[in-house]
Amino acid sequence: MTQSADDGLTYEQARHALGEVVQKLEAGGIPLEESIALWERGEKLANTCQRLLDGAQERLDAAIENAHQDDEI
């Protein structure tokens, strides 16, 4: 798996960039090739956001599990 430039973004940065892509696509009036490139970038940004959210969920789940284990001691 190759690393993209979007891999270094924070969740907030990726979400903001995705919003900009969506606005450009919704505005229309851009050539087909540019629309396709924007769509592909949007997909990558959406995947980055999802990966970051999944990581945050895993961290929360681990913290909750650790708290429950500490309560049992």
C-alpha cells in the first residue's frame, strides 16, 4: 500500500479539504477530467477521515476497557 499526501493530515484538515472538494463538484462548470480528479481526491480524503475516526474509536474502546479492568482490581 502506498502512502499518500493525505496520510499526514489531521481529521479536521482532511474533513475541511473534503468539504472544499464537495463544494467544487457541486458548483459544477469544471471539465470532466478535473471532476474525476476531484472525485478521486474526495474518495481518498473520505478514506483518510474514516481511518482517523476508526483509530479514535479504537483508542476510546481501549481506554474504556482499561478503566473497567482498573475497577475490577
